[in-house]
Amino acid sequence: MSRTHWRRSLTVSNPPLSQRLWDDNRDLAEACLEHPFIVGLADGTLSESRYGLFAQQDHFYLDAYARSYAWGAVRAQDFATRRQFGSLLAGIMTEGTLHEKTAPELGVSLEDVQPLPAAREYTDFLLATASLGTIGEHLAAMAPCAKLYGWLGTRLADQPYEERYAFWINMYAGAGYLEKVDIIMGMLDEHGDDSVD
């Protein structure tokens, strides 16, 4: 065995950026499983009024998320990255139908939603990062929510849950949504180093 080969065989490969970030923050994801909202989704005890408020705020958020992905497509330097942002944008359009279908049943309107401060601040951050940051910074801002929702949906789907909010669990544990999570995480791995000074 040559000396070069030996050195290469001793080199420990680092996990991709997306995995390192997830591993560094996994405790926060685990804590989310104990949040009353998530517990209520799983056991069916979440009130319709609480879910209705969430649906309104999430609708506002998804609109900003869609605009952020559109910004990414505009700012991308190559066609492959534009195509990936376009795929993510299409996924958000599908995700948005979740609330469009359930809002009338809950008696809530998705028109003229007044965002709560947390929703406004988060969406302002996403849009500012999309328009002013690098593609890597943009993806680093977008990826945590996508990853967390897919992880929560999958975790809830892997245990017994009540049918009342099964539509939410099925959306975020579904193959279509998880495929979009894989896309954004792969993009973060590809472009993440462009956010380093």
C-alpha cells in the first residue's frame, strides 16, 4: 500500500453541511415533539380554533416562502439551480392547498391574514436573506423549517395518531414533501460553502 493511499484511508470524511447542522440542533427538533401543538395534532386534542390560527399564519408564511424560492430562481447563476428552486416553488404551491382545503371547514379566512409578530419577523428575515444573501445563506435560512416539518411528520406518522389532523401528518410525512426536503438539503450541501467569508 502506498503512503498516499494509506493517508487517504485514514482521512475521516465529514458529514455534509446539512447533516452537521441537523445534528447540532437535533435537541431542538426533539423538543418540538413535546410542544402542545404537535402533541395535539397527534392525539387529536388540538382545538379547531388553534389549528385555524396556525393555518392562517402558515398561509402567510408559505406565501413568503414561495416568494423566497422565486428570488432564488432569479438569483441563481446556473440553470440546474434555477430548476431546483422552481421545483421547490411548485412544492410550496402544493403545500398551500392544504390550508385552502381545510380553512372553509374550520371557518377561517385566508384572505388579508394579519401576521403575528413572530411570523412577520421570520418571513422578513427569509425574504431579506433571499434578496441580499448568497445562495448558500438563502438555503441555510430556508432549510431548517422544511427539514423540521418533514421530520415531525415522519415521526408522528410512525406512531399511532388520531384521524382528526391526519391530513397534516400525511402531508409532511408524504413522499412528495420529503422529496422536496431532500432537494433543499442537497442544495444546501452544494451551495453552503458560498456563505462562508
